[in-house]
Amino acid sequence: MRILIVCDSFKGSISAPQVCKALHAGILHIKGNYDFTLKPISDGGEGSLEIIKLHTSLKTQSVLCVDPLNRSLKAEYAISDDGSAYIESAATCGITLLKNEEKNPFVTSSRGLGMMINDAIRKGSKQIHLFLGGSGTSDGGAGMMSELGVKFYNEEGNLMSPCGGNLIKIKNVKIPEKPDFQNITFYTWSDVVNPLLGSTGATFIFASQKGAKEEDLPLMEEGMKNYSHRVKTVLHNKTSIQSKGSGAAGGLGFASLFFFNAKMEKGMHFFERLFQLKSEISKADWIITGEGCFDSQSFKGKVVGSILEYAKRGDKKVIVVCGENKITPHLHKKNGSPKIFSLVNKKISGEVAMKEAESLLYEVGKKIGIYIKEEK
């Protein structure tokens, strides 16, 4: 019996490889004639680089850069044999780099990401893959671009510090005549399809998670609107500010599209190709997939929703493992009514599930082993 285990990380708790290994160990506890394939996966956000390195021969590069609050930070990206660079925004802009009391999108900046890109360009990379997600910034990529030679000025002609709170003050944008990033091919990968502005944009959907207060959101939105229109005017770019994914990672998606002319795709598409995922699914008798929270967002480019879609086409049996199950009965039925195992239940709180995820997943694995035997 072929069992494919293809799980994302449970964010803030346990990595994708650890999730897959714990479930695998639990199922093995229930004796059976199984042929396992483990594919830890990501949707293009944080954790992507770890997954890619598991399946490719990339060389790790260390860079001295800065975190979202401009503190010195040593971060890593990777380069392949052909010189392509793979850079994760969360390595320098990640919300996990900030303590709760430090989260404030008015003052955080994506400068560190620009430093990493600079380093890759200096080392000869002509193709750069950016994986966007898990950011603690909402500066529209202004910080990133400031490290790549773009300058932002206020009405008095003074150079602006690139951070979320200063976007509303930007009057002029100056682009280098021959920027280093001009002849680089950029690919941007993310699970976010949100536009930059509006009720479903970067500010109103994500800024609160990054420390913004509810009463601050209208001002932040005005800042993002001012910044994006100044950039669009200077670049004479015909791309829509509201393009899908422009709101990813606090507007890093917007900067990628406008400054880099990046090719933007769903992160899952990258991993589909890397793993030949559809082929793996077609060979499996059972598919076990999972992520931290199983809810309506799971069907918007994230791992579990994508796996369920592929599995449904091939009429495959699927089991979903999650930290917490928030799926509606309607969506559950619409997506094939997979069997769901949740760590959080009447006896186990979310806090306990986060701390003891590995052991709980092992126990879930044993339950899955029993369930599969009974369903044979």
C-alpha cells in the first residue's frame, strides 16, 4: 500500500519535515505492509528554503544584514549550481524575529531583504526566486528597494527612512539610472492572492497581525496608497496596483511586480514542479496532508486545499491532519469530505497542541494507521 505524506509546517510550532516524520513514525507503530513517500512541503512562505534544500543541492550563503527593526542579523539564502538564488523574505523580515511588544508596522522595514538580494547580485546571480510570507513589515517593499538604490523623498526634499509609517510622507521617488536589479530575472512565490489596497489588501487584512491597532489602519492604508501611486507614476508601469498577490508580505509583492517586473506565481506551483507532485499523488493509495489551521483560507493557494484539489481529480483517499480544525461542513463536503484529525480537541487546548505537537502527531499517526487498516 502506497502512502504519500505531504504536509506543511504547523506555523509557530513544528516544521514540515518534523510533521511528516512524526506521522510516519506513528503509522509505523501499527504494523502493516506500507510503502511510504514523505514530502515535507511549503506554500511559498516561511520554511520554503528548508524544504528546497532537502530536495536539491544548493549552497548556503550567509549574509550580515538587518532584521525588521534594523538590528544586525546574520541570515541565510541559497544559490544553485547555475547561479540562481533562492531567498526567503521571512529570513530578514519575518514576524518571528520580533517579540510581541516589538511588533509595529509603522516602524518595521524590509531593508534586510534588499541586502540579501544585493549580496546575490554581487555574487553573480542572474535569476532570483523570492519566497514571500510571514513578514513583520508593511512598508510596500520600500525598505528593500532603498538597499537597491531607490530613494524616497518628502515634500521638503529630505531623504526618507523607509518604513511603514513614512509611506504617507513620500513625495518623490528616484530610481537609479542603471539599477543593479535591472537585468535580473525575478520569480516571486507566495500563497497570498490579496491586492495591495482596499478591504482585502495588505493593510486591512494583515497589518493587525503585525502589531497595528485598529484605529491606525486607515492612516496606514493612505500611506500605502500614496506610496504605490508615487511609484507607479515614476516607473510608468502599466501593471495594476491591485494585481493579485501585490499585497503579499506587507506589499513586497507590489515592489516585486513594479520594480523587478517579477513573474508572480502561487508558491504551491513551485513545489508541484519540484516534487512532480501530481505524479506522486497518482501513484498513492492514501494521501496524508496537513497544516496548522484548516479553515477557509486553506483553499486559497495553501497546501491542504491544493492537495485536496489534486486528489479529488484522481478520486484518491485523503486524510487531513491539522493543529486546529475550523472548516465549515459545507467546505468539508465540497472538497471530498476527507477524514480529519485535529490536535486541538475538548481535552487538548491550542496552547498545549503548540507545545507538544510532535508527540501529539505521533499519536495521531497511530490513529491513522488503525483507520487505514479498518478502511481497507
